[in-house]
Amino acid sequence: MGIDRTKLRWNGWGWAARKDDISERAEVWSWLAGELGMPALLATPGRPLEDLKLSDSRLSVQDRVELSAIVGANQVRDNLSERVFHALGRGYADLLRLRAGDLSDAPDAVVYPRSTEEVLAVLAYASRKRIAVIPFGGGTSVVGGANAERGPFGMVIAIDLSDMDRVVDVDPLSATATVEAGIYGPALEKALQAKGFTLGHTPTSFEFSTVGGWIAHRGAGQGASRYGRADDWLVSAKLATPRGLLTSGDFPATSAGPRLNDLVAGSEGAFGIITEATLHIRPLPEVVDYRGYLLRDFAGGIAAIRAAMQDGCGCAMLRLSDGEETRFEHAYARLDKARGPLLHLVERYRKLRGFGDRPCLLIAGYEGDKQTTALARQRFGEIVGRFGVAAVGRSVGEKWRRNRFQAPYLRDPMLDRGVGVDTIETAASWSKLDAVYGAARTALENAMREAVPREDAHGLVLCHVSHAYPTGAGLTFTIIFPRRLDGDLEQWRKIKTAAVEAILGSGGTLSHHYGIGTANAAWMRREKGPLGLDLLRAIKAAVDPEGILNPGKLVP
């Protein structure tokens, strides 16, 4: 197993022992209360694990014997810690339930197979006995993709692939690596980099997520402009289903009908369990160079990114914060004494250039050999120079890159103080992006204003362009709001619904890189249309006739 899960938070994000000095300071929370229009923030700690009760496992003695005969007695576990860890993912609604002690969705047992053959045997048994099966990688889904929902089934087991974490083969001639699906991001990169390669897939969940999860929800890492999304770097896969093994060919190209890979990437465990995959890898970059730029407004920044992507200038990443996100993150960072001097220089530079109070921060990343990155940096500078950009230096970009996996850690201390924080993402074509941004922002602001616990309180809407393409871009909204403690789940549902309706109504997609899970399943008919949904249901019925795989996910 790549990670010692006993050291992870069972009801939060990441390492339990991690401490953030800035979040322990009273002035930080006084400042945040003021940002939200609250007189003060309340202490709202989660319930300790030792105070919680879990219903007895419904797994019969005979089922345990049969499953143990497949994977081994030690590989079938139903103790408290195992069932709790596999109950829910790490979405905002999941954390509210975990912190409140709601473990009603805990699986009856967790099965740890060690080969594709064992996964196939477990699925065949579960299908015969009508036991719901939840595929489990790192458990970091923020849309309910890993939640152990029973659906109509009496029993539910989680199949955890973390014991299947080998790098099977690295083919330097074809620039591919074949790996088992349970390998975590850091372990994969360590193994590839030892051979001079990288996958380059670095989502925010990188430290705690697995290859299988990345593929299953068609993920996009921060450097996707260079390294591609999961469906770009996926060459082939093995998908274990209740009816047998589905394998997609590893040809560089083929016209032999629709690609089976498209049934794997984005399948979210509803069509099968990814056990092994062959991935397109790249040589380690000689240069990794991230830099910061200020633009006068969000519209100008979006125009600059569009021009750069359609020019093909070769940036590995372009990430643009709107004025409110830039302002909020700058104000929060000013409370951190270690970052004060750098921010002071940026502030002085902004004022000297006359950038006003709400400039937008853009982080551009360049990766590759020296010549390629130098040309990309030069070309990007020429393009954005037409939009009134101010370069604020490499130190700003490198600071962002060093801290890029830390944002999820801020959610837990906020929850401890009665503050809700969630992210909602989408993507749209360039011609629709402004409308989607405006509609979603307005809907979120209005919904939070109606849902906050005090009349004079309000929420904050922060947004950034997360990924960019020649034809459009992805947007990620972060919302921060005072929780309504007597109904925080219903409060979240109202805010979420308002945002999704606004996004779909203005031409955005239901999800750019989070997936569908349970949180977005209600809108799949709107996204795919009746015929498209019928096609997905037909695939589901073909590979999973009993419907045991990840009930309630992807296909409502």
C-alpha cells in the first residue's frame, strides 16, 4: 500500500498531523468573519470517531468465507476504521455528514484484491449474490463518486485497489508505462522519474489519488495544456466487469469502430473496475519555469489566454484568477508573515503600474527543454503584452507551484469554525465563457445571500480559469459562506442547484474534471439528452446486468 492511511484524517483532507500555523491565529478568523459579514465565527468541531456507532456489517458468514477464498482471509476487512474510511469521499456534503457522525453509507466490508483475476472473481460473486460494489482508489472524489451507496441492494462492499500498485512495464521506445490502477500519484512519479520520464498529471488531489481514479472520472491535471487530460494520455486499459474482462487495444491509432477507451475514461466505476492501464509518458522536462503576471481585468486576461492557446505558444499551464479571487488570496496571504516581503513588492509594483484595486493574477507554466521553454515564454510575453500585462516575476509563480496541493487543507479549519467552502467547476466555449461566468457568479451570490444564517451576512465567490484549450476553457468557482448550522446540507443543496442551473442554462458543461458521482447525477439527462442517456444505460446493462457497480453514479 502506497500510503499509511492510519495517518490520514478520517473526516477531512490529508495528513492528520499537518499543522498550518496561520490557521491557528485568532486574527485570521476575525478577518474572515469580517469578509463574510459575521460578528464572529463559532466553534463547530466534528464528532470524534470514538463517540460514533456503526451498524453491524450485513456480510454473512458464508459471504465472508466465499470472498476470503478468492482474495485471502486478511484481504476482507470489516473493522470500524476500514468501514468508516470507505464510507464517503471528500466532497463538502461528504464532510458535513462525516463530521456529524452520519455513517449510514458505510460498506459492510472492504475487499483488497491483488490481481485483475481476483477483481473479476469478486465481481462475478457479487453479481450472483446481488451485492453492490463500490470501486475505491484514493477516495478523494468531491462529487460523491466514492460514496458507498447501497441503492436497492441489501449489502455493499468496497473493492479497494491500493494493493494493486505496481509499475508493470516502462517502454521507452513507445514512451508508455503500464501500471496497476491502485498506484498513488507520488509513487507513480517516483518510479517514472527514476527512469527519466513523467506522466505530468498533477491534479490538486495528486498526493492522495490514484491512476484508476484519474481515468475513471476523466481527470485533468494542472499541466494538462502540455501533458493532456486522462483521456489524452490513456493508451489502453483493462476493465473488469461482472461479465468478464474488457480490454482496449494499445494501437497508436485505429479506425476499427468507436474507441473502447471512451467507455473506460469517465466511466466512474459504473461500467467496470479499471485494474491496469497503459499510459503515454514524456521525458522529464529539462526546465520547469512558472511565472506570475497581472492583468487589469478578468475579460482582458481571458482574451490573452484565448489568444495564447489559439496561437499554440506552448505553455504547460495558464491559470487566471478573477479580481475577487486575486484580492481574497492576496488579503489572506498578507496575514502570513513569511510571505509578507514578496507580497509587499508585488503590491508596490501594481501601484506603480496603475493597476487599480482589482487586478487579476495569471500564473503561466513552461516545461520542456531549454530552447522550447525559452521560445514559449518569449511568445507568450509577446501575446499577453497586447493586453496590458505586468510581469511580476518567477518568485510569484514558483510560490504558487510549491503550494499548489495545499488549498484543500484550508477547508477543515473553516468547517471547525462554522464556515462552508466548496468548489463548483465547468467549461464552455470561448464564445459562451463570459455568459457562463456571469450567470454562475450571480446565481451563487444570490443563493448564498438567501441561505446564510444572518440577514447582514453574505458569501464570497472566487473564480479562476483552470484549464484552457483552443476552443474554450474551464472555470472553477470557490464559494465561502457562513453555514446554517440547523440545516447545512439543505443550504448546500440550494446553492449547488442554483449554480448548476445557471451553468447549464448559459451553455456550460455539468463537469469539466470532477466527474458526475451522486452530486451531479440529477442533471445528466440535461447534459446528455434522452437518447444519450439511453445509450449509457444500454452500456451499463450490457456489462453489469444486475446493476451492482457503483449504484447511483453516472447513470441515474
